[in-house]
Amino acid sequence: MTSQETFELYRRCVIPNYPRYPIVIVKASGSQMWDADGKRYLDLFPGWGCSLLGYCHPRVVEAIREQAGRLIHIDNLFYTEEGGRLARLLCDHGFGGQSYFCNSGAEANEAAIKLARRATPAGKYKIITMERSFHGRTYGAMSATAQSKTHHGHDPLVPGFVYVPYNDIGAVTRAIDDETAAILVEPIQGEGGVNVPDDDYLPGLRDLCDEKGILLMFDEVQTGCGRTGQWFGYQHSGVEPDVMTLAKALGDGAPIGAMVARPDIAATMTPGAHASTYGANPLCVAAAIATFEAIEQENLLEATNRMGAYIREKALELKEHFGFVESVRGRGLMIGIELSVPGAPIVARALELGLRLNCTQQTVLRLLPAMTITTAEVNEAFDLLMQVMKETESKLVST
């Protein structure tokens, strides 16, 4: 099938809710992918941040292949060894919580929203979230997301969400009232612009929650599973959440999400309170277990910190060369390059040259490279990005 034939199939049969690139990807490996015409691309945003180990990591591929030969799916009225093993990994690497499994970050956040209302006294239902947050596209998660562009066309939203500025303890303090059940926050905002809070922000939220008797819930859908150089983003802060949500990198591309809660809070989710038909699907759980094993056995947390520092150095070199690069921020392999010009044309031109990037909040280049990316691949990527930046500078000068 040609690329044009694929485009025509999509035009005729698929709802056009994604602004797709005119590219048909047919295979991928590590930080590289190839289209139907044989063109190779370097990807610094593999799988929208899901492919943390890179595309088709051998351990994950083999785990899925082996699992498919034994058990693809079984309903949740039965136990599986795989589900227990993954729950133990999350418990032991995190804060000793119990896990509920689902299929995505949005679903994990929906579960957390429901749990917050069940686990707090009657009359408490409000959840405080942060401006520029992103928690998913389902109705509860979308309502929790404090960005009007996500809400457009979907009113009325689910009631009970209160929005305040990110990284502002005072604003959170003022927003708490007798009806507040929880705070839901990303340890580092992803879609909101790779915003890293002050060191005292998450500890301050923990203190507030303890003082007021409300839950602290961390959305680790983007920061979790080693992305920031620790197993979970909150571990940089020295505090623990009551509830944590995960997805994206959890299965290295396999669709799996999880909500992890302190056992005393998790106990309020009794049978019938919530469910997911495909939750803890053995194929996806096997992929998640293999992801944890690869990170541990291949020392990829250390690689994340090392390569993250190197990429930030390369990004700071761009800042030295180009006045429209305003700042570089991030942690581990979660990096934002703030521009004073629109980032979309830069992303589009880079893709033409064979480099895949992402732009969020219109002016932030967001990089979520794989833990397995090599120094040579990073150098190649930044050589291409340097070329795009020079072209951008020339256009700015000419206008």
C-alpha cells in the first residue's frame, strides 16, 4: 500500500481528530523510525513520551511475545501472577501503595478523582488543580485540566474543580475550604510547558494537606517510571503522595495505566466502586514488568541523568547562539526549551530534515527522549536543530 492510499483510507474511514503529519510510519527501533518511503527519522519525543526505553526494546518485545503464547486476556474475577508482580514493583519502588490497573493516564486520573471523593468525609468533593495542568481527555480528567483550550466545545464540565496557579503555595492555601477533598498536581508540568516547581513547593503542599486533612495526589503520568532520573518525580522532593497516577512509559508503549494509593485510602475502593475490563491485561502487564527489569538491569536511571545533563548542555549552547531561545529547563529526560517565537514552524522544519520534536504551549520545545538514546544520536539531533535555528534566525532578520 502506498502512502497516498493510506492517506485516502484515513480520509474516508477515520475521524480526523488528530492533526497528523503526512507520513506513514512502518517500523521503529530505539530512537529511530522509518516511513513507508524508507526515510529515517530521529525521534526525541518517541510515542508522545510513552516509549521510554525507545521503540521496540528487545526485552519488551520478547515479554509480549512470550506472554501472548500463554495468556492474552483474562477478566478481573481471576488472579494472575503478572498482575501481582507488577503491583509489587510499584509498591516496592514507590511509597508502599496498592495498585489499581487501567489502560491510560486519563483513566488513572478518573480513578483517583473517584477515590478522592470516596476516601474523604461526606461533603468534601472539591479537588484543587493547577493552571496549565493536563490530566487527560475523559470528562473528569478534562475538567481537572485547567486549560480552556481543552474544555472548548465540551461544556458543562464536571463540577468540583478549583484552579490555581502552579508553584504558588499561597494560592492553594486560599483555595482550600471545608469542601476540599484533595489536591491533584504534576510534580513537573509536562504539556503545560515542562514547568519545574521550586524545591519547597511539593513539601509545602504535603504540609498543607496534612494540616487540613485532605489528600495529596501526584499525576505522574509523564514524570513516572524513571523519566526524571528517579523512579517517580515526587522522589526528588523528599515527600510522598497519598495517591499517584501512572501511564505513558509504564508499559514502554503498551497501553497500561495505574493508580497507586496508600492502603488505608485504597480500602475505600470496595468491589463495584470502580472497574476496567482490560485493566491488568496480561500482555500490557508483561510489557510493564519488562520495562522495570530493563531499567534496573541496564542501569538506565543513571543513563537518564547522564544523558539528560548532556542534552541540557546542548540546549544551552543553542541559547548562547540564538537570542530567541529564552531558557532551558527540566529534569532527567524531560526537557523544555522556551522560545520567544512560535515553535510549530521549527518542529515542522525539523521533521522535514528527519528530526521529530514537540512543541507545547506554542513556544516550548518539549523533548522526552528515550533512556537508551546514544550520544551520537543526540549530537546528530542537535546538529539538525542548529540548522533549523539558523534558518529561523535568518527569517527573523529578513523580516
